[in-house]
Amino acid sequence: MINIIEFINKENLTLASIKALKKSNIIISYSKDFESLVDFIDSSAEIFFIDSNEDADLSDLSILADLNVKACELAISKSFEGENVSLISNEFLKFGFSNLIYQIASKYSQKTEINILPTVSAVDYTSSIAGAPLDDFVAINFANYLIPDSEIINKIDSSLKANFILAIYNPNSNKELFNKFKDLALEIRKDAIIVIVDVEDNSKEIISLNQLDDSYIKESSFLIVGNKATYIEDNLMITPRSYVIRNEIISYTREFFEKYLNNESPRGFDHDCEYLPCHSDMEACDFCYCPFYPCGESSTGGKWIKDKNVWDCVGCTWIHKENVDNCIREGIDGILNEVEDLNLKKEELLRVRRECLLKTK
């Protein structure tokens, strides 16, 4: 049997992977990885270090890949002898073994049991340090040295245009690719929020995309690029997901939307309003009261007034842009037929908000 255990640190191993380590009588590992897991390894187990050659340059991806091939060959050979083998590596800092072990095992007519034991992935681990940045996401490895840069750039381009969260392994491994990625991201998603997590010391730094340069990136860095809905709250990176927060329809809101449904509310900028200016950078007053209130997420500038159960829209100028209002009007036509639909059809209304957010932000 061959157990494949790819991990970030020992605190995030699963019980199944710990049990497999303890039962293994052959351990194949990089020396640093072995040191971090030694508490879970039987003292009688035979240890083979992948990096036993002290002259090997592990920063060279081709050398690293060759070492991994040899490690898989050794694991298969020992399993054919009836040994219980665990092949372990740090998921973030090296290539994994899971794909490779199947590629090599297919060379042999003799079969061996291969047991892939998942632990907490680098994406999940780093996102928990960042806050809650993940919704639909794409993970890309810049150290995938057999993949042409053109293919990786094409994946980045498609991911950014489709509004995926982008998670990047080993962003420092290819400087030219990193620079191409930054230029493309600035072109497609210029307002994106970036979080850089240092896997070794569990620290993070949240910056805007236009601040990003290679001085931020280290060998142990992991990069997460937010989508158009991602925002920062209390030094955490947050991407809202599909939750509806309902609220009582207050009298002012009811009065406004009764006029709206009767085509009696203002269109464009209401120069006669006694409350102007109520927001900065206003272009339109079509939705003096927001049809999505409370949206409950801060990507457009709103926020909760702490401990008051009141959503504060003063910082949201998005709803007062002319192109935004045109999009919303078109989207809610046929959904909002009576004032009670503000609550009864809020899921449909929030889908309109999302669609208009992607078109206009």
C-alpha cells in the first residue's frame, strides 16, 4: 500500500492521515517535511529522504520534479515488496505526488493499492487566515513548469473575466509570468483586492491590485485575488455569498416605491430635492430608497451601524450612477409589481443587483 499525504502543517492533518502515518513501516519524505510530522511516525519505521543529496538545488523546478519521480518509483518498489509506505510532502512548497504516483504506477502490470489522504488544502488554509475570501474560485500554480506561460495567462484571463476568485500557488517562482499576470489583472479587474498570505508565519497583507509588486512576494507566499464583490472588513478579506437578509419595510420606503410603481418617482438627478447633497458623486436619484435594502455586504460602500440593526447606505454611491440605475430599472421590471415584493422576491432582486454589479463595477 502507498499512502499519499500532502499537507500544510501538522495541525491540519486529518485523523485518517495520522493513522496511516503511524501504521507505515516505510516513510519517504523531504527532510523538512519529516521533521514536522515525526511525532506521528512509528520509531521503527524506515526513513528515506528525497533530498538526501545535499548538493541538489531544490529551487530548480526540473531537479525537484526529477526527485519526486524517483520518490514515487521507490514507493512503488517498496509496496511491491509488501511494505506499507507513506509518501509525504508539503502541498504548498513542492509539487504534489497524487497525480504523479498514478502516472508512474501505470507502467507496471503488478498492482498496488494507492490511498490518497486529503488534508486541509493550501487554498482553504490560506483563505481562513485571510478572512472569508472564497466564493467560486480558480486555483493556478505558477510553478507548473511544463505548462507554457501562454496557457497559464489564458487561464488567468478567462478567470478574471468570469469574475472568479483567483488563488495562486508559488507566485514568486516565475517573475515574467507574475508581471504578465499583474498587467492583465490591472486591465481586467483594476479595483481588485489582493491578499498575500505568508504560509510559514501565518501572516497576511491586504492591498489593492495597483499596489502589488514583487517586493511583496516571498517563497512562502500564497496570493488570493478578490472578485468584484470582495471587500475589506476589520482587516479581513470578505466575499459575500448567497444569503438574504430581510428587513421590515419602513414607511418612507413604502411611500417611495408606491410612487415608483406608479411612475411618479424622480428619474435622473432630482435638482428639486431638499435633502441634496445626500451622497458624493451622485449622477441619478432614481433609487433614493434602495430596492435591495439591506443588501448586507460592503462591496459598494454600505455598512452596518454597530449594534443598531441598521444598514447604513451613505457610503454607497454605486446605486446613484446613471448606468447602474438604468440596469436596475430594466432588471426589476416584471419582478417588482407591488411594494411587498421588496421582501417576497428579494432573492430575485439580489440576483439583479449582482448582474448589474458585474456589468457596471
